Amino acid sequence: MKRQAYIIFLFLLQFLTMPSLLAQINTDQVIQIGRNAIYFEDYVLSIQYFNQVIGAKPYLAQPYYYRGVAKFNLEDFSGAEADASMAIDRNPFITDAYILRGMARQNLGHAPEAITDYDKALSMQPDNWDLNFKRALAQESIEDYDGASASFTDIIQRHPSFDAAYIGRARLNLTLKDTIAALDDINKAIEINPNAINAYIIRADIAINQQHNYQQALADMDKAIKLQPRHSGLFINRAFLRYKLDDYFGAMGDYDYALQLDPLNSTALFNRSVLRTEVRDYNNALADLDQIIAMNPTNYRALFNRASVHNELKQYKAALADADAIINSFPDLASAYVLRFDIRQRMGDKNAKTDYDRAIKMAKQQQKDKNGKSPSADEILNLFDTGDITDEKDLTAARFNQLLTISDNANLDQDYNGKGIRGRIQDRNISIEPEPIFVATYYSVPTELKPTGEYLKEIDEVNRTHALNYLLQVTNREATLTDSTEIKRHFNSIEYYNSYLSTHSPRAIDYFGRAMNQMTLHNYQSASADFGKALQLAPDFALASFMNAVAKYREAMTDKAVSNKQTGDLGSLALFRAKLQDVITEFESALKSSPKMYLAYYNMGVVFIAMQDYTSALSAFNKAIEMKPDFGEAFYNRGYVYFTLGNRNAGSSDLSRAGQLGVAPSYNLLKRMSD
């Protein structure tokens, strides 16, 4: 109770003295920490940092700009526009602020104003191909097709190796119904960049809708999946193509894998239920439909199919309940009455024929309205069987049982349509990345394949002391902090440690606790300093050495990204490698105190990859696997290194093993890297 009261007192003290505190903050350092948070996609947290700087020095342009970037990534486009304007008011020469405001305005549907901002930015950076590209998309969004075409052509003439411009012009040509020109541009984009994933997706779409060439579409979808093996929508669409080509097993496998990647994907669940129904696997089909309806009780397509499956399983009461629910919502849906007639007839209901008669009458009227003449009852039944009966709501039996596809491939589409301008251009060329480092953290993202984190003896030992305010866990999938109240708790916890350490004899665990709060808030420099103080008091504190290495690694990686240093700059590269060598030294210190800490070897392997020291990386991953033979991420990364060194056999073996151990993208990366 005393500790809680003390925290409340500190919070009130902080509030009452806020003006003086704000005046004292190191704005450059806080801006840097906020940029760190943006790099790790902790946008809500980054906003808190920029708020501090704005409160202390509201005349600075930078914090408004970066806060706008964070808001933009949270899809608060109005807020991003306002912050970009504030930055421009304070410094009208920040090109990026005009670009940010243009992108925000474009997402808000204000394309003409966005074009004005892009033009202003282009007056400062006339050769900025990315900016030209954004303007072309904005022109297309307001149906200025001539202007957009001229912009795309200008980009191509200035930068003939910019594959995205060809893809953008191809989409424009498809809008203008010029498929031949679109295909020419798509083929050129692929010739320039064989990893242009959107080009394969568009070409597959053309093969499906224009040429009905499912085999060609499948080949392009295979390419797209090799480039983006974690995107569930691509597997759903490939399953549709495999189904069209009578490859039921392949289609089912793709739906299964899509659901490994995205367990709550209702489209994959629905399509899998359709396939299971076709092969009379009714119980499993019912399980899929139950899950869809649990997520969305008004999914009438799933309700219709579930009624049919219940009917086949002779679960007539459940079938009737679903059929009634559909008819109550869609009383003019003839096919629902046909379904209910069949259910009632099987139940022995003598009045079932009333549903049949009503369906025939409705369908006759529908066909008469459509064709001008009344068909016979036999013709109507044939129309039901073939699925040719349609109505305004597209809820006929045939529609209910059609496989669904993903028309918007999420982030894969974002670089090439107006609403998706928020997509990051730098991510266009999808590359294979190793699995990331493991860290001690208070927050993680469990998955279906890995619901719990790794076990580390040192973590267990710290948790058992109950000396920290939160329980630690180990993961390489940290959660993003989005709760401002939770963020505030960590700031308050740091204030508590500040006061406690100034009035009590310092203990290593107290410095460690404050450092963990700093890590959570992405203040890696301060975290590293506190881990160092903990180690001065307890040199054998292996977990402090481990986390000090993590803090230094993250600081090095964010410094490299934020300062936009080019790897071709030999001075910057040497400095970057020196920082990473310091990280390796810290992990080695952790291993001296705790020789069986296998995650330290694994993390060293990841750091060696960043240093392009692949021989040392192999040695580190070997050690990690020797200590933990079922360490899937280590097999995955070792396979990555083997492929990088050209050793296909060893790489294939490791990726296969990683797949067996639950590292989801292994099999697809194996397929891509083996070609």
C-alpha cells in the first residue's frame, strides 16, 4: 500500500510541476526516442514523446511532423494533415511535411489538394520519382486519366528501371480497357524486377478475367506466394485457381495453410467448408461454418450452407432454425424456401409443399420479369439446379455455394491504388528476412502455432522474486503498446524507480526494473545505462547482460534506419559494425555467467547476419541448436544462412526441419529459394 501511495504521490507531483519538467527535457533525445518508437511501429507511444517536445518547445517543426507520421500510420489522416500543416507553418521548407500532408489528404479523398502539396514538394525535389508516382495515383483517383498517363510516362522516361511506374500505368490501362498495353507494361515490370509481386498478381487477374486461363494464373500466383509467403489472401486465391483446375487436395492444402497464417479468416473457413461439403465431409464442414457464424451471426451465406449441412446430417431442427433465420431476413429469397421445403419434407411435415409452391411462384415471376415469359415448373427447377436464378441480393443457392476470393490483397495492393497510398514504398521489393532476435519483455503476441514464449531459466528466476511490477516473458514477437493508460504506467514506474533509487541503497534488480521500463518505452540509451549499473552491482547478472545486448542492438538498428545511412558509405558501415561487435561482446558476457543460455547464441547469430559474417552466424546457430534440438527459429535462420552461402542441400534440410517445428513460412520460402 505504501508503494502504491508513493506512486500516486509521484504522479501528482509530476502533474503539478509539469511546466518546469517540460522546460528541462532534452528535446533532441526525446525526439530520437520517439523516432525509435515509430521504427518499431509503437505509434501511440511515439505520440506521447512528441507531445512532450511540443509542450516544451511548441515552435519546433520536427515534433509536429513526426507526430503526423505516427498519426498517419494509425490511419488518423485528419490528425496527420493537421500536424503536417503545423510543421509547414513553422518551417515551410520541409519537403517531407508536404509529402505527408499530400498523402493524408489523398487518403481523405481530397486528391486535388494532395496534388497541390505534391507539386510544391516536386518544386523542391523535381527528380523524386516516388513523389511523381504518388501524384500520378492522385491524378488517376480524380479520373484525370490523361494527366496520370502523362505522369507515369514521364516517370518511365526519367527512371526507366522503376518497375512500379510500369505497374501503375498497367492498372491505368486496365481501367481504360486496354488489356494489351497493360500486359506489355506488366511484362516489362517483371523483366526489370522479377520480385515485383504486384505484377504477378495483376497478370494472374488478367489471365482469370480476360483470358480464362487458370493455368497461367496459377503460375503467376505461385510466383506471388514465393515472394510473400505470409499473406493468407494469396493462398485463398490460389486455392480458388486449384479448385478450378480440379486440384481439390491442393486447394484444401492452401485453405489449411491460409488458416495457419490467419486462424480467423472467414473467407478461408467458408471456402474450406464448401470443399468439405462437396466431398461429404459434413462434420468438419459444419465446424468451419459454426466458427464463421460465431464470429458473425448475420453471415447469411454461411447460415444457408449450415442449414444444408445440418439437413444432410439429419439434424433437422438445427437446419430449420437456420433456414427460418434466412427467410426472416430475406423473405423474397426463393432458394431459401426450396431449402426449407426439403428440410420440412424430410421431417415429415405434411405442409412442407407450401414452401415449394411459394418458391416456384416467386421464381416464375422473377424469370418472367427477366425474360418476358413464364417458364414451366420443370424449367424453374433446372434453373435452381444450375444456379441461373439470381435476385437483387445475390443470395441464391448457387451464390451461397460459390468459392470466395480476396479481391483486395491488403498491403500488396497499397502502392498502386489511391486509398492505399499509406503503403510503404520501401517494402515494394519483398525480400526474405531471418527470424528476429528474442527479448525479455512484458508484452508478446501469441500465435496459434506458438501460444507461449520460449523458456529461459533466468527469466523464471527473476519472476519468482516478484521484484518487478510485471511478469517477464521471452519472445521474438513483441506486442505494440496501444493503450495510453498502460504507457502512462511505465512512465510512472520510471519516476518511482528514480525516487526509490535516490533514497535507498541501490540494488541491481532496481536498475534492471527501471531499464525494462525504458526498453518498453524504446529509450534504449537509458536502458543500456541502467543495465550497465545493474551489472556493476551484480557482474554475474546474466539476464542484465543479455538485455543490455538487446538494447545496444536495437539502438544500433534504429540509428541506422532513422539516419538513413547507406551501406555503401564505408565510414557509416564501419561504425555500424563496431556497434554490433559491442552487442556480440555483451551476449558473450551473458554466456560467461550462464553458459547454457541458448537464446544468447541464437541472438548472436542474428547479429552476425546483420554484420554479414555468415561463418560466425552458422557457428552461433549450431550452438543454439546443439543446446535446444527443437529450436525452429534457429533452424530457419541457419537455413537462411546456408542458402545465402549457396549451400542448397543444407538450407533445404534446415527449412524443412523449421517447418516441422512450426515456423510458418518455412515451406514456402523453401520452395522459393529452391527454384
